[in-house]
Amino acid sequence: MIHSMLSVVLNIFLASFVIMIMMLYIFARNERKNKEVVFINICLCGIFSLSVFMLIQLVAVEVSGLAGGFLHVYGLVVFALMARNELKLVTTQ
């Protein structure tokens, strides 16, 4: 059960990462701030950070024990830092 969930989360992670890189390439190539591209990029970054969180948590459940506990805490810290940085970027634009 966990292996199938891990596979789904990993696929979402990779797909959002590839689409986000493509959107960044389009954004950098046009050299203008297209509001739709910025909005899509913010949404993809949210999906990306959530999938990173889920990926770390599912791996922590699979590992279990003391190492799994450290992974749970690490996953929460990484997610909080990514969300904080995204909120900083959104408020400054």
C-alpha cells in the first residue's frame, strides 16, 4: 500500500518539477512578467512543495524507528521553509 502511494507521490513530484522548469524557461525566454505564467508557476511550486512533504513523510513511515522520526521532523521543517519562501515571493511581487 505504501509503495503504491510512494509511486504516485513521486510521479506528481516529477511531473510538477518538469512543468515548473518548462514554465521558468518560457518566463525567462520572454523576459516579461506574464501574470498567467507567474500564477501557474506559483501553483506548481505549491504542488511541488506539497509533494516533497508527502514524499518525505511516506519514506519516514517506510523507514520507521528513530530514523523515521528524524525524517518526519525534517519533512515538516523543509515544507515550512519552502512555504515561507514562497509566501515571501508572492507578497513582494
